[in-house]
Amino acid sequence: MRTLLFLLRKEFKQIFRNKSLLPMIFAMPLIQLVVMPLAADYEIKNINISIVDHDRSPYSQQLISKITASGYFVLADFGDSFDAAFQQIEEEKSDLILEIPAGFERNLVRDKREKLFIAVNAINGTKANLGGAYLNQIIQNYNAEVRLEWINPARFNTIPQVEVASSNWFNPFMNYRFFMVPGILAFLVTMVAAYMSALNIVKEKEVGTIEQINVTPIKKYQFILGKLIPFWIIGVVIFSIGLFFVSRILYGIVPIGSVFLLYGFLAIYLVALLGLGLLISTYSDTQQQAMSVAFFIMMIFLLMSGLFTPIDSMPEWAQIVAYSNPLTYFIEVMRMVMLKGSGFLDIARHLLVMIGFAIFFNTWAVLNYHKST
Amino acid sequence: MVTLQNISKTYNKGAIKAVDQVSFKVKKGELFGLIGPDGAGKTSIFRMLTTLLIPDGGVASVNGLDVVTGYKEIRKQVGYMPGKFSLYQDLTVEENLNFFATLFNTTVQENYDLIKEIYVQIEPFKTRRAGKLSGGMKQKLALCCALIHRPTVLFLDEPTTGVDTVSRKEFWDMLKRLKDQGITILVSTPYMDEATLCERIALIQGGKIMSIDTPEAIIKSYPSPLFAVKSSKMSVLLEDLRKQDQVKSSFAFGEFHHLTFKENLPENQQSLLNDLEKLGHTCLEMKEITPTIEDCFIQLMSH
């Protein structure tokens, strides 16, 4: 026990003395937590639109002013040649073309129907999708207004119509930050825990200090615990700063569920991740190797965790990868507990899976650690 | 106190034979030197004796404990100073010493008398980080850390490599005093001139022991009289010497070339000098010398 305490003291001394490591551990994740949610905005604004109006009628004017007044679109070009508008797309000045045919108003009034043409630049898929969808919505609204104007209200009501009204549960205003901040916090804690523990142990190998340590009567479990406990504590501290300062004070996100439950899950999650860090370190001889492997794993963790893209829309093989990723479970638990107020029973499955990960990574790491020395 | 019997170690799945059937014994309280060039297998032997490597074959024991089965006990009893500085560079001198004392379940005060003489030299810098010390200071600190738990056997792997001549001399004086305290010391070095400072030495080359004895006995066993010769044109001289029929071996050695004759005849010296003069060498100088360990090493290597 005395040896372990002394090991911990030495470890903390080294961490706090390292002038480049300390800001990495504390400042970097917090800066990212402040900056990343602001950038990871799903709402797309400022879509550039080129409108080709062959009609130039009051009706087409009305439609155009409705589009530009929506706030989503910026009128990049207005003319009467599709080729000129297409040129705008090629020059990346415009993302969408709306072509209003000649006789738009006349046909609408006389034939009660008319077709519009929308061309979308699909290079930026998200922007194209959303832009097309917004534009469709605006045109539909416009259509409804026109119908109101022309059709006798009594008759109008007799036409059966389905209207969908949706309400957003758990996040009524669809504030994407409520959704992103807990996820990003989960990822940052992951990164610090896995990277730091892996690098720290490899550093002992690289510098050669492990040689000197290995000829002392110190037990393996003491050495490993002496390495993992400091980063477990640091992980908890970073999580707390992120949860109470950044997400609560800056973003106003108050967890609906139990904070203790979050910490309970975090405690096990960190054990699993530190085990992964230890595992990486047993396979590496230099910090450079450990860094490269950790980076590779972190990229997969980040992109296949459901943080940015829903797992349900991934292909089946990717779903398997996503569910073999501990970060997936932590992000889910964070969102469930913070936004939905899920209780212990709701996350019991996640908890079990995480205990499994913790046992798996740590056993593998300790077995391999024995072999390598 | 330390015994090795047919110890072997291979790397890369047997492709590289680092240590080949090595056997020797180090007596209690002895200052034993393992002398050999880089890559001779010295560090591998040390790592096996300090339980950091498991031998592929043979048996070795330290203080009567087998290095494979008794590794836990051995680690409590031996001190090891690796060839590469292996203390925490970001901890201070004092912190390093306290740290290693704690790992051995002891305190600096308890064994201060043993390290006092060495420690007083680095004490003025005790709040300095180990990484910021000079080479000689680092080496003294490493020795202190290896001694802090009062080991009965001390393993020093190339302790004087990269250390200046004055510090090297000091270091060997320190080793002698530690030996006087009854500590068995096993030291390795690539410097042949340090061999005579040991009580007994083993000359090692390519993973094999070539000779084990006291330095004096090894020198005495040199098979034939050794001569040193020099002239104004040393490189031509070496070529010419090698062409001479009566010369058995010749090699460059500092400002002289050392040579031995095939037959031990009294007129050897004079006839060789005459031959060399005929070949146009001037300022010729030749004398019989006592061989050094390096001469012995070269002689053993050529076998």
C-alpha cells in the first residue's frame, strides 16, 4: 500500500511537471468542447440559390420573395437562362437552381397545375439534401396559399387531406447542442484516458526506466495500478469540468437523469478505456508507435460511435463495428441520462456490456504485459 | 555467489546467437569484470542474471537462487545499473533516490552509510532534475540508486562508457571501496585498460567466453614474447611486417605495431630489423614488451 501511494505520488509529480502534457490533458479537451459543438451545426443556412424565371409574373415574384424571406437561402443569381445559372453552379457560387417555366402563372390559373424544376449540386451531400428539402417545403407552403386564394373555402375543406404535425420529444426545440455536447464530452474523456495511459507506460519503456523498475521487488499489479489510477482520476476531473462548467454553464444543459448514474457508468468506462491504453502500450516500444495506434483506434471510435451519424443508418457490417465500440455505449448513455432522464434499469444493458469491455481489455493487456517482460 | 552453467540466449527465433554456452563463477566479495567489445553478449548476460531475460538454455543462479524460479527473491538482493541511464529524468536527484528506496521497502537514512561517500558528491545538486545532470553525476546517482537497498551483488553494465577519464578513475576507486564492504561486484566494460582493475576477468567475444582468470594470469599465459616496433612510415611498415616469413602476427597498437615471431629465436629481433632496413624503413625502433589485456584479447580472437 505504501509502495502504491508512493508510485501515485511520483506519477502525479511527473504529470504536473510536464509543461507540455498538462495543457494537453486539461485545456485541449475543454477548448474542443467549447468550439466543436458550435461548429458541428446540422442546421444549414446560407444556401446559395440561382433562380431562372422565364415567367416574370406576380406569382413567380411571390414565390421568389417567399424563398428569399425564409432565411435559409441567399439569392446568388437571378436571370432567365438556365445555362447562365448552371455556370454559377460550376463556379461553386450557387448550390441550387430553381427554374420557373414560362407561363407559370397562366398554367397555374388555367390548368390548376404547373411544374417547377429544381437542380441541386450534390457534391456537398448534406447541403444538397437539406437545401432541396427546405425548398420543397417552401414551395408546398406556397402551393397551399395559392389554393386558399383560388378555391372556395367551403369546397376546399371537402378535399381530404393529411397533415402531419410533429413534436420533438426530449429536445423540444431540436437544439442540436443538447445532442452534440454530451457526445463530444464522452469522446474527449475517451481520448484523454486512452492516449495518456498508453503514452505514459510506453514512455517508461522508451526512456528505459522500466528496466530499473523491473529489477525491484515491486509487483506487477502495483506498477499497473500506479499507472492507471492517476489517469482514472484525471478522466473523472475532466468529465466533471466538462459536465458542470462547459455544458451546464456555457450551454445550459442540465442533466435530467441522475448525475450519480453518469459517474457510475464513467467509472467503469474509464477502467475499460485505460485497459485499452495499457493494451496499446504492451504492443508498442516507442511513444510514436503508441501514438499512431491510438490515433487509428480513436478515429474509428469517433466516426463509428453514432456521434455524428446515426448508427441505424449505417450498413450492417458497420453497425457491428459500432456496437463493438465502447464509445458508442458511453455516448448513448450520456444522451439517454442527460436528455431523457433514463434510470439505472434503462442503461443496465450498457453497463453490463461496459463491464465486459473492461474485463476484456484489461485481461488481454495484463496477459500480454506478462509475456513482454 | 553468481554461477552460470552453459547459459545460452538467442534472438529473432534463434537467428542471432547472443550468448553461447557461457559458464563462469563469481566468488563472494569478488570484483569480476566481463570484458569484450560491443555486441559480445555482455548486456544479455547481465539481463539474464538480473532476471530481466529468461535464458534459452543452461542454469544460472545468484546467491544460490535460480534466475528463473527465484527471480522475486533475487530482485530484492541485487543492485543493477543498466548501461543506459534509466532513472527518471524529470524527478530530482533526491526524489529518484527516495523513490527507489521506497520500492525496496527501505529508506535513504537506513542505508545512508553505504552511499554516503558517493552521495556527498552529488548532494549539492539534490534538487536538480536527474535529466539536467552531467554524465559523471548521472552515473553516480545511478550507482546510489542501485545501492540504496544494500544489495549483496551489484551488476554494473558498462558503467564507464561515455564518462571522462578522471570520472572513470574515481568510479573504479568507488567500486574498490564497495568491494571492501563485502559486496560482490560484476562489471562489464568494452575498455581493455580497465580489465587490470578487476580481480578476475572473463574475456568475451561473439557470445563465447574466451578466457577466465586474473588479469595477471591471462597476461602471463600469452604464448610467445611480444615485440613493439615503429618506424617513420607506419602503414607501410605494417604491410611489410605481414610479408615477413618469420613474423607470426602483427597488428597496429597505438604508436607502435605489436608483433610475435613464429619461432622463439634470440636473433629474431636483429634479423627483422635488418630486413626492414633493406626495405627502406628509417628511424626503426624495436623492443620486447609485456603484453596487455588487449594483446591477449587479439591473440585469443585470432584462434
